[in-house]
Amino acid sequence: MKFSSKRRERIFTVFFMFAISVFCISILTGVYLASRDRIRVNQTLASKRALLAAARMPVPDDQRTLDAIFSNQVKAYTNAGGRAIYSIRQGASSDPSSGRRQLLGFVFEGRGQGLWGGIRAWVGVRADRKHLMSLAITEHSETPGLGARIDEPWFGKQFSGKTGPLTARPEKTASSLATEFDGITGATATIDGVRSMLNTVLSNAPGDIAAIARTDADLSNAVFLYDAHSATNKNPGGIPRKEEAGP
Amino acid sequence: MTLAKPRMGRVIFDGLFANNPVFVQVLGICSTLAVTNVFENTLVMCIGLVFTTGLSNFSVSLLRSLIPGRIRMIVETLVIASWVIVFDIIIKATLPEISKALGAYVGLIITNCIVMGRAEAFALANKPLISMADGIANGLGYTWVLLAVAFVRELLGSGSIFGVRVLGEWWTNWNIMVMAPGGFFVLAILIWIVRGRMLRSKEGVR
Amino acid sequence: MNEISVLSIFLAAVFTNNILLTNYLGMCSFLAVSSEVKASAGLGIAVTFVMAVTSVLNWLVEQYILVPLDLVYMRYIVYIVVIAAFVQLVEMIIERVSDSLYAALGIFLPLITVNCAILGATLFIAIREYTLPQAAAYGAGGGLGWAMAIVAMAGIRQKMARSRVPRGLSGAGISLVITGIMALAFIGFSGMIRVN
């Protein structure tokens, strides 16, 4: 009697453990599957919105406009290192006289190293392949309140018109030099990572664009037109810089 | 707590004040303190804790007569972990940015001593509904303490409350409040004030 | 993205990103046990060992089971089960193999399973997408850093036993203050490691 009741107890223990595990796992799987698509859509939307922000374009709220912009104006390429590059053109209805849609700029997938982990961002570079448009951080593991402040809107926007090689200045010193940007107090390692990521993107930009232009005649034309157009324009806009020799 | 059947009102009062997890039981100071440098993140974390403690107490209490003694802790852990995963999925779907900011700390609700502690101390011996109330009350007791810490840390460290800048340009941020030592000090001071009061009032009664 | 050297990660885990002093993890058992240096050292060794091994184990589980089968959402359950199982296994082995070791460390092992630091370390490794050597370095370093902090704390508390601590602060309060000051001191290590 004693023996079999102990055995029964053991069998029940095992059975119970199994049953409750199966129960919990099923519920979790259910919840996961119900929300998985929504989570993925959210992530893609967030990434697309950030990309447009990096290109200093207005970010639409609704998904339809967003998708329309992406299908009309944004084209994806990959550079030699496997990183994504997007070309941004103006919308179809603008500038009917030229017939070709003007090149607005490029967005590079940037990767850097922060204090705690990797930083990923969209880096917007002007069509001249030299000056930045904006920066939109998509992923980081930095300390909230310190390094995580790179998410703040002012931080990315301050890069408009800046060019490499970049150096960081103390926060709120607002230098007018095109190669300086404001850091964040208490987040030195994070800012260093961002700086080095941006400098890498900027130094590789001309080469990367030349490489992808070779694979796409339309892009190659657009780049050529842009260069020709800007050579005849004294100051295409942004921070004043030294005059350069023609193309 | 295990004398007569505990009454709902008493249970709630104890969880919030008399048997407060942080000041009296000294539990769960661990993980959540890390996110208290931003008020909004703390709020979401604490909601997660209240959610988890309440529901896991409820579940454990429902099963209390069935759970074999030997695997008691494993079953509790399994139940707690499941509820935490549910919460994690919910915030990933509805508040993706906060979920990213919280990072690994949501998962650490599982090892928060309060959740396991209440399951062991209360849920195993009481009915489901009142166990859930006890879980929620303890969770809320923990919440108000952490929100107080977070309020001070965000105000002094970033000059803002809930992301809205309230202190003007004249305020120099106390970076120490945003970094680790700030959390320890603020909580220590808060404990000092509250426990000091509690001890003095006990002596007054005597 | 992950070009940080293994040594940098190890040193960072011990000093600049100390899992207790910077990430606030592992404090519960810390506050309960840390009034005696010997006991704290024992707990510290046990935690270091478990953290180092479970970091590797959970990394393997993540890479070879969770990711291929799209079960990443089950991460929390799987990790804690692995940790609990491993601790149980270690306890059984120690009990069979060595009585003295069991007497010294055995009592701590159940405490370790619910130690936030161990689960925390494995979660950080997963989120930061470390490689296997980096994960091992972080696990070992994290454990050592935790052990260092707890032994230092125990030593300080032993001395504090002779001082007059305000009543409201005694116990948890003063421990938190001591931890805060230690955390401040450890921030001084920040410039030591250039991660970029």
C-alpha cells in the first residue's frame, strides 16, 4: 500500500509538471502568434519613418502615404559590405520641365559601438555625398537619461549640413563649424561611438555611391545631373563652405 | 497573516503600507531600481509588476491544492515567468519604444523577490480572489515607493517629469541622479525617512 | 558591430559595468547575506561559477534551439529553467562528491536560482548579441564583479557594526548607502576601457 501510494505521488508529480508546462506554453504561443504580425508591422513602420526622418523629409502619419513615398521615391541598394543604402528622389509630380526626378540624397545604414552594445542608425547624406542631412537612431542599448538621449530629436537634426571628419563638443555649445557637433554630457562613450559611425559613413560615401551608380544607369544619370546642377549654383544651401573646382 | 481568514480591506492596507514590500519586508529592491531614472519607464515596469504579482498569485492560489510539494518552487517560477512573457508581448505590441528602453529588465520581474515571496507566503494558503488582491496591493505598495524615487531622480537628473521639461535653463542637471549611485542614495534616504517615522510611532504607542 | 575584444568585455563586466553596482542586479541575496565576509566570499564564488557556466549554456540554447525554431519569445522561461536545472545538478554533484564543499557552498545554491544577476547576465548577453567568447567573458566577469562587490560590502558592514547608525537607516538603508558610495567609486574606472 505504502509503496504504490508513493509511486502514485511520483507519477502525479510528473504528470502535473508536464500538464502545467503544456498549458503555459500553449497560452504563451497563442498570445505570441496573435501579436506577432502586429509587432512586425510596427517595427517596419518605425524603421521606415526613421529613414524618412534621416533624409529630412516630412514623416507621414498614415501607412498608405508612407508606402506611397517608398514605392515612388525610395530605392534600395546594398554596398560592398552588405549595408543598405537608399536613394531618395523627389516625387513624380515635381519639376516637370526636366522630366527626370531630382536626386535629394541618400540614406545609409550606419552601425556603431556604444557603451553597452551596438548602435544602429539611418544616416542621411546629401546628394553631394559630403554633407549630412540628419541622423535617426533606430537601435541602441544605452543608459536612459544619458546615452539614450541620442534619441532626442535635436540630436539628430543638428547634423544638417555638417561634414566629416566630425568632432564632438560639449553639450549646448552650438559651434558654427561644419565639422563640430554637440555631444551629450555624461554620455562620452556613446557620443564617441556615434561620431565614429558617422565618420565611417561619410568617408565611405563617395566610393559607395560610385559603386552602386555603376549598377544602375538611372541613378548614375541622376548623380551626374546633380553634380552638373550644383556646379553652376554658387551655394546650394546649408552651411557656407569653400568654393570647389568644377566637376 | 495566517490566523483567521484575512479580510480584503486588511490585505490591501497591509500590502500598501503596514507590510510594504520595500520598507517592511525589504524585498525586491533589485531590478526595478535600474529603470527609476526615467519616470515613464518606472511606471510601465511597476504596472508589469502589479500585473504579474496579481495574476501569478491568482493562478498559484487556484492550483494550490494540486501542486505537489516537491516541485512547488518550479511550478511557481513557471507560472510567474509565463505571466511576465505575456506582459512583455503586450508592451512590445502596444508601447514598442518603452519596451526597447526597458530592455532586459522586464524579464527580471521573474526573479523579483516580491512576486515569488507573495506566492509562497500568501497564495499557497488563501483563496484566489483575495490572493490576487494581496498581489496587487503588494505590487502597488512597491509601485508608489519606486515612483517616488523615480520622481526625484528624473526631476533632479534631467529637470523633467514624465519627459516634460519643468525646470528651466537655469537648472544644471545632477548627472549623479541619472547614474547608478543616485538610485541607491535616493532610495536609502526615502527608507530612512519612512522607517524613522515608523519606528518613532511604534515607540509613541508604547 | 561586435568588435569589442573579449578582454575588454571581461574587464568592463568587473569594473565599469559591474552587474551589481551599475546594473542594480543581485541585491536581494546580497542584502540578506552580506554581513559576514566568509559567507559572502562563499556566495560570491558560487555565483561566479554558476553565472559563467549558465551564460555559455543559455547562449548555446539561444543560438541552436530558440532562434532556429522561432521560439525567442519563450526566452525567459527557457533561461530560468536552464539555470534552475544547472543549479540543481551542481547541488547534487557537490553533495555526492565533497562534504566539506557542500557544507561551505551548498546552502547558497537555492538562493542563487532566484538571483536576478544570473538571469540578468544571460538576458543582457542575448540582447547585446554577443558571440560565444564574449558571452563567456561577460558571464565570468560579471560573476567576479558581483563577488567583489559583495565581499567588499560584507567587510564594510562588519566594521559598521561598531558605529552608530541612525535607526531608520540600519539594515537596508545603510547597505544601500554603502552600495551607492561603492558605485560612485567604480564610476572612476570608466576611463579605463576604451571600447571603440
